[in-house]
Amino acid sequence: MSFFATEYGFEDARFVGVQNYVRLGSDRFFRTAISNTVWFTILATVAEVALGLALALLVNRRFPGRAVVITLLIAPFVLSTMVVTAIWSAWFHYDYGYLNNVVAAVGLDRVAWLSSPRIALYSIVLVDVWQTVPFVFLILLAGLQSIDKEIYEAARMDGAGPVHVLMTVTIPLLMPHIALAALLRSIDSFKIFDKVFALTGGGPGQSTETLSVYLYRLGFKFSEIGMASAVAMIMVVLAGMLACIYAAKILKEGRNA
């Protein structure tokens, strides 16, 4: 359908070739949506992998109450997205929100978390990080627990300190799990829709409009089904490229094993 001009389906469709793609290339709203999507994906993926790794390293040892800590850490991930956005929408409220009450308590000006074009996208990144860091944490914790303890013992016998062990033993052995977590989170972040739609609807202006929200607006508000299908195909190709990069890495490691 991306090669047709249509508002409903194939009954009224008119073949236009690549015209829909050409129109997208000249649409500044499409370019802004791509920029927002890429920036969101980079920020969310890097933050989630970094925080997930830090939490996994902290919890990857025996201590009293460890089971309770793990349960609390994964709690945000088991909540539905609508519940999460409802919680954060209340926390982000300019006058009564928890975050602005804290900000005001320390003598700073209140922040327009969702109504400022400069801050809104970062606020949604914060929500996504809060909900999905537990997912990355579980993947990396499982990876840490699969590393043979004898490797650590050998490194310590050779005089390696904690930092040296982390950088030369733990991180290299954990790289397949880190790559997997990064791939899954980057693809999921790339197609982000629900949090943006629930919190800002793509606004203010177009400051938080991602490709998925732009596709929704084209297809379901303006009935530009052909254009929306072209956006969907572009998203499939870009997400497929990410998956191919990871697959190539896995195949390379398999040949070198």
C-alpha cells in the first residue's frame, strides 16, 4: 500500500510508485519525527543498558534481603504502560506533581516537564528508563551468573584488582548479553508510541512526535493510508538493519569460537 495513494484500502487505490516516499523526503514533519525517534532511541538505550549493568553488578553478590531488593527492582517492569504513564503524569504535574514539589522544596523553579519543547522528550525518556531498566537488569544479571567463578579466582590469583577484573574479565564475557539487551531495547525504543501518545500526544508542537506517532497521525487522523504505509516500511527497514548488525556480530563470534 506504500506504492498507492489511498484513504481507505485498495478499492479506491491509485498506483503512484515511489511518490509517497518522495513526499516523505520533503516533509519537514517526517524529518523531525525521525530526529526525535533516533535521539530518543539513543538516549533510552544507552541509559537503560548503563543503569541495568550497574544494578546487575551491585546485586550479583550475596547479601541479606537480596530477594526483596530484586523484587523491588523489577516491579516497574511488571506494570502496564498505561499505569506507568498515569503515575508519571501525576508526578510531572506542574503545580501538584511530586517532582516539582521536590524541586520547589530545594528552592528551584518548577519545571514544565511535559509542556516545554526543550524538556518533554527527555521526560518521556525518563519514564521509559524507569519502566524498562529492570528488563535489562534481568538479562545482564543472568549473564553475570553464567560466568564461571573459576575465571575470577584465576584473575585474583594473578593479582588483578576489582576494576581490572571488571574491565578485562566481566565486561568482555558479558558483551553478548549487553549486545542482546541493547538490540532489544533499541528496537523497542525505535517504535515507541504508547508513552508518547499517553503523556504528550507528540506535543508540545512536534517536539516529542516519533515515527510511530507520526504514522498514527497520517493514517488515522488524516486517512493518508499510502503515506502511513510508507512510514511503516521505512521503520521496518531501519529496525531490520539494527537486527542484521546484531546477527552479523553473533555469526562472527560463532565462527571465531
